[in-house]
Amino acid sequence: MGHTPGPWEIQQSPDCGKYIQVISPSYRKECDAEHVVCELRVWRRPDPAQDARLVASAPDLLAACKLAMSVGGTQQFYVNSIIADAIANAEGVANAEK
């Protein structure tokens, strides 16, 4: 069995914000725990939102790495663009080259 397909998103947990959740696209509002990829506890973390963004970007980073390993030559510019987008999402910043 593979990992939960991306893209993943982050949100505050419904329990007064004690956790930040990384959820899959099929998450349902009735808090179906099957669709919560992970929860990060908010307290005692330097910046839990940055940690959550990095976890949520895992499917994009994995896809970018697989693509980078499979192409070359004239497609390299396209690959670099995909990788730059994945890195920007992981770091929580807008990609300046879009």
C-alpha cells in the first residue's frame, strides 16, 4: 500500500487549536480521522506551521524528485520549474519565477 495521495493541506485541528493537522484532499468536515495524514502538537515547537507546511509538501517534493531523476536535456527547464515550486511550497514562500 502506498502513501496517501497529495496534494495535502494544513489546518488547525477542531479541538481548540492544540494541533495543526495535515489532511488529504478527501478529508470530510465531520473530522474523519482516516483522512488526517498527521497532527503536529502546537506547543513546544519553534514554528509548528512551518513544520506542517514541510510535511504537507511531501507529495510534491517526492513527485519533483522522481521527475528530476527521469528527465534531462531540453526538458530540464521544466523540471527545474517543478522543483522550484515544490521547494517554495515546502518553505511557505511564493515562487518568484512563476
